[in-house]
Amino acid sequence: MQSESQPTSASGLVDLLAGSGTYHFTTAEAVTALGVSPVAARAALRRLAAKGAIASPHRGFHVIVPPEYRRLGCLPAEQFVPQLMAHLGVRYYAGLLTAAQFHGAAHQRPQAFQVMVERNRAAIECGEVRVDFIARKAIARVPVVQVNTPRGVLRVSSPEATALDLVGYEHRAGGLDTVANVLAELAERLDPVKLAAAAGAAPTTWAQRLGYLLELAGATDKTEGLAKWVRTHATEYAQLAPGRRGGKERSRRWRLVVNAKVEIET
């Protein structure tokens, strides 16, 4: 934290930071900037929080809440998640329905901001803002894009990686029907070559399910590379709906047991 003058109060510190375009800080930084004890700094910050001027999505990490977000009681998640993850040293990307929205697929608005991380973490509730964390293996290999926000840059799974994650975590995305309808909207953003490449960072069964659902949604032109991947890597039939019994119909192209009826809105 850098400033041209030494603030004399917590509110002065907040004004100084906001004036320079910085909307997050730590308790330790406040202690240093104010030149007071940790106990005094925390007391001053609690008073600001009670007024709604700041919020704390994580212990020791604070965000400045400008007037337009006071009703939320926090900054929107995309405006503090990158800074919080950097503070914690945690690799992440915004994924699932949250990522789908960033890519223009808004069929299902997520109730929480969904973030993929290497290990499970407790959800964050900051005012009316909720951030859910979902563990994702091989996170370092997942293709991401950078999205600009008013407070910085957010890592978001690429459209192709988002599609794969949606079928892999369908229970976190509203179920197969919701996933299929989101995929129908997301399909125009998918690059067939990148889609096949992204499959390498996911279980093969995800590619099997995704290919079937994309074709069900009428996006056959996006699936040839994925079908080749499945022919090369799928050694057995997978279930369209994992853990669900039944299903006599089979898709030879996707080596898939179609054990669920999926409805796509037209």
C-alpha cells in the first residue's frame, strides 16, 4: 500500500485508497498506514464496517464499498475475488454458470459466484454476495481467458473449458436440463479445435457427455474434434447421468449410455 500522505484515521485511509482506485486492503496494511496497534486498527475498521463503508469477505481482508454497492453490503464478487485469491496465494478461475454468463450464456443466473480452486474451501458470504468454491483437479491445465472488471482482471474458464466443466459438475449447475440449455447458448462461442484440446484437462467421460449434449442442442458442427478424442480415449461406455440406474439406449458415437431424458427449450 502506497500513499503520498499519512492518513490520520481509518475513514481517511479508505478515502485515500478509493481516490487512488484501490478498493481492497488488509488489516496489516491498515496497521502500518495508520501507525496504530492491531487492536486499535481492528476497532476502527469495525466501526467503518458498521457504517457499511467497508466489508470483510475474508478474515483480515477488507473491501471498500462505494455508495452504489451499499445495498449489497459488499463489492460484487468479480471485483474482489482476484485480489483475494492473490492475497491467499490460491490458484483459481471463475467457472460453471458464472463463466457461462461471462461468455454470453445467461439461461440460468447462478445464485452464487462460482470459483474453481485446487482444494475445497468454505463458501464466502459478504453482505448479499456469496462465493462458492469448487475443487477442480488439474486446474493448472484448464484453459482460461482474462476478463476486465472495474477493479482489475478476472480469470475465467474459456468457453470450451466452461462447457466441459458444466457437464462434469452438472449437480452444481442445476442438473442436466439446465446444463443442456446453457450449452445451447454457449455453443456459438465454442471453437471445435480448442474444444478437443481442452478435453485433455478433463476426464474422458466429460467429453463423452458433452459431445452428446451439444449434438442434442443442434451444435453438431462443433463436435467432430471431440468425437475423434472420444474414439481415441474412451475405453468403455459412460452414463449420461452418473449414478442413475436404467437406460437401454446407447450412443455408439459417444460411447454413452443414455439413461436420462434431457429437454432443451426451443
